Amino acid sequence: MIIRSKAPLRLGLAGGGTDVAPYSDLFGGAILNATISLYAYASVRPLEEDRIIIRSVDTGTFYDKASEVSIPIDGILSLHKGIYNRIVRDFVHKPLGFELTTFVDAPPGSGLGTSSTLVIAILGAFVEWLKLPLGEYDIAHLAYEIERVDLAMAGGKQDQYAATFGGVNFMEFYRDDKVIVNPLRVHQHYLDELAHNLLLYYTSTSRLSSKIIESQQRNVEDKHMRTIEAMHRLKEQARMMKEALLRGEIDEIGKILDYGWRHKKEMAEGITNTLIDEIYETALRAGANGGKISGAGGGGFMVFYCPGNSRFAVAEALKQFGGECKRYEFTKQGLRTWRY
């Protein structure tokens, strides 16, 4: 028997960063995101022998040791090991024997929520295998705790919920890790037009998002009003984006993205740099009317809204930077698991 799972990556369209404490605890956060047809995958094959084998195909890392109730976290396959440790501690209370294989369609640090989505995919496979009594909110919250508490990785809350629920969601974040996921009933032809006009561009660079997020957190803790006011505007942007999508005002989205990008850059050092600014201005000159960096910033994927048929001219103009335009579609489903 083999147990498989897949969870979708996401595009954060508005409100990015307002899901990160302490801002979300103090003021409440709001984000609008949508899952896309790029995935994190996990496969678990139970073993009769007391052995743990872990393969991360995309990163080329490997672990093979005798089973134990807690695997030391040493910086290699930390997400995989952290999930196993929590599953044993909270649910099974004994060593497990299995082979776990994972793969992600986008590189680490690319801004599409790869780490959290991978956690959701692995958790989903364990939930299916062990028949754990966890619903969607439970899985997303457990993933958040594993990353942010157990492994002390800096970050927000949106990615875990996006990967679990899937689709287009307006999410609200409050004190004490309270999250409300509001699925949006966006007409399919609006989503088709948005996918056609929203160009996803990989800059061929990656970044350590935790450093940017930690800087953002310090700015809020130190009451830097420029950062706090920028995050207020991003929360407002999420509500603007929700209204535009539901009303089908798709060509307003470029302006809303540009509004958010100009405020996002004020949240912390490292969100943008000379290369990112040059790419952004080049896209605007070629016909885009707005865009943003995906995720915390500093590198990875960018998105540009290209009205009409300008996406082709924008893609051509961006070739000079050596990146890649990535095809995708918006998806409606979140985490999926099955047995074979």
C-alpha cells in the first residue's frame, strides 16, 4: 500500500504580511490569496521494519535511520522530521516505520508558500495513513504550530490555510492564532480572464524569507509607524481586491496590485532591490499596469497584471533578465489524499 497527497501552492494577491504576528494580534490581518496548479507532493509507504527513510526529490536530500520516537532536528529535512516528531508525540506515541518521498513544483524560497504547502502535503499523507481525526482547520493550525513553534521558523499563517482549503479565499487573522477562511464564489470566467492577464514570472533568484519577516516583526514591535501604516494599507488592499474579484472588475486588479506593492516596500528592508525594481519598471513600460513580488520579497516569483493581450509583450521584455514565465491555472481544491 502507498498513501499519496498533493497540496496546491498559492498566489498572495493582496494583504501579504498582515497575517504575521505581532501585527495580526494587535490590529487584525486580512489577506486574499488563490491557489494555482503547482503542487507539493508526498508519498508514504509503510514499512514492516523499524526504519525511517525520507527522500526529498527536488532538493536531492536523503535520510535513512532506525526508527525512534523523536528525530534530532539538524537543519537537513527539518520540515519532514518536525512533522514526524509531532505526529508521534501527539497521536501514536511510538516509533513508526515508513518511506516518505516528497517533491515540490517550485524551488524553496520562491515566494509561493512552498515550505508551508509541503508541510500540509506531508501532514495530509500521515492523516490519511493513520486515520487521524483532523479537519481542515485542525490540519492547517497544526502545520502552523510545527513551523512557527516547534521549528521556530519565522512567517505568517496564510500559506497553511491556502494549501489546505484551496480556491480563492479572503482570510482574516486575529489574536491567539484565530483564523477565519472565507471562500469567495468568483465566477469562472472572471478567474479565466485573471489567469490570462496575470503573468507569473520567476526571477531565477531565491531568498530567505525569515530574515525579511523578522525585520518586519521588529518594526511592528518597535512601533515604527511607517511600517504599521503600510500594513494598514495592505489590509485595505485585501478588501479592495475582494470587491474587484466578486464584481468582475478584473482590469482594476493591476491598479490594486500596484497600490499594494508601493506600500509593501515600506514594511521592511530587503523586500525589494535594484534588480526587482528594474524588472518591475520594465514590465510597466511593456504594458503591465501593476504587479508585486510574491511572498515576503527579496526574490523568487513576481506577478504582473497585463490588460488586453499585453502579456506577450511583457513576457518578451522580461527575457533580458534571464527569468522564466510560468504557466498555471487557478484551482478550486486544496489538500487531496488517497491510497493505492
